[in-house]
Amino acid sequence: MAVACGGTDGASVVAVAIGHSTVTATPAPAPPADHNPPASPSADPGPADGPSDGPVDGRVLVVLGNGDGTFGAATQLELGGGTSPQGIAAADLNGDGHLDLITSNSATGTLSVLRGDGRGGFGSASSVSAGVALPSTLTLADVNEDGTPDAVIVAPGSPGRVAVLLGDGAGGFGTASVLSAGTNLTSASVSDLNGDGHADLVVSSANSDEVVVLEGDGTGAFGSPLPFGLNGGSNPQATAVADLDGDGRPDVATANSQSSATFVNDASVLLNTTKRLRPATHQRRSDAPGHGFDRGRPGAPGRAVAAG
Ligand SMILES: [Ca+2]
Ligand SMILES: [Ca+2]
Ligand SMILES: [Ca+2]
């Protein structure tokens, strides 16, 4: 299950992609043939682990914020035949000023685009090939610097695959450019990691226990994979990019699933240097509750990061 958040006309919106068998629900009332309306919230989907009326797949749940920290009822949106959505993101894909939604659908190898109307409603989904089998997580960023969000999708396999689809500014996408990197990729983040002004990619490679950087040239093309180990971390499932040590360079953190022989979930931090990422520091989540890579600078008092 994946979640995207954003704002639409001053209100917050949370969208949740429902993959195969991850959430069960009473079927929603049938929507109009050509529109997913903002009103008439669907039936309560029920608890994720609760009793089931049958699996629901190929839908997203949209929950609109009330502006006071509470949220309205969820509305279910169809994905136009896409199933097992693994990734979801929100951005204005067609330049009309309203947030749109996009999902990456693993079982069908497609992306579903739902155009927002700015009032919490979304049109019927349109589909485009993801360019890779079993697309996993999805990230939107403008990698070719034309002002339109582009889609970056990762996929498992050996080698892992990264699909880059350039947005056309109308809510559609061009044919995917497929890159090879790492093994069994689980997530991607986009940031200018090397400071040349162009967006770069960093993907988590679960089976090789590393992150892989692909340097962008600003046209939507990317260079050869540059792998960086996690210094003890393993099986990274997600990446985050932020300037963690305050030196102005974006750093990389990974969330690692069952990262060692002791099966402890933990995180790795890779501090950025001018052109290359420094070897990772490594923190076991159970070492010091409340102390993380997001608190203090490396080596500062109270920071529970074990270098090595
Ligand atoms: Ca839009
Ligand atoms: Ca673009
Ligand atoms: Ca760059």
C-alpha cells in the first residue's frame, strides 16, 4: 500500500493506493461511467486487517481534509483496469492548476492517471504502459527541465530496472526509457545530488544492499549506475533525500528491512560530499529510541549513529 498527500484548492488530500488483497471492503456504489465524483463517499472500507467481503484491487482511496486536522470519509476511485497498485503520487500533470493522481500498477504493468478537478473529484483513469514489468514505487519530478512532472518507476529483477517517462504537459507520458541498476529495486528519490543543477536519481537496491545513483543531464537521460554500500545496512526498502548535516548538500537515508542476522529494522545515512556520497553511517533502530539521523549533526553529542 502506498500513500500520496497534497493540497487542492487550499484543502489537504490523502490518497491511498490499494493493492491486491491489502485492504478489503464492502463494494462501493457504482460510479458514473465517465467520472469519479468528489461527493458521495464510498462505503466504509473497514479495517485493513478486519473481516472481508472480498478483495478490492485496482482502486485508490481519496480522503479530503477538513482543514482542522480531521478528514472526511474516503472516496474510492477506479484505476481503469490497472491492478495491484504499488505506488501513488500527486502533482499537476496537465498544467490546469489542479492536483492529479497517478498510480503504478504492478499486475498490469501500467500507470493510471486521474485528472483532478480542484474540488476533490477526479476524472476516469487513463492508462499508459509503465515500460517495465511489475512496476513498483513511483516518483514524480521534472527530470528534463521543461516544467512538467515526469515519472520515475522502479521494478524488481536482476538487474533492477528504472523506467523514466517524460510528461507531455497534458496528463500523458512518452515512451519509457528503461535503465538497469542494482537488483530488486524498491524505491527511487530525485534530487540534484552532485550539484550540477540537474536532477539525479537515487534508487534503493534491496538485494545488493546499496543505493545506486544515476546522474542526470537535464534532458531526461542518466549516466551509468554509481553504487554505494550501506555499511552494514541491508535490504533497503525506501530512500529519503534531505540535507541532514546542514552543509547544503542533499544527503540520503534508507529504511532497511530486517537489516542483519538479528532481523532488526534500521536505517542508513549517506552524507553527501562534493561529488560523491560518503560511506554510510548505520543506525540500529533499537539502539536508542528517540535518537535518529534526523536529530543533530553527525558526531554531535546525543546523536546515536555508529560510524563504521
Ligand atoms: Ca491537473
Ligand atoms: Ca519534465
Ligand atoms: Ca545533478
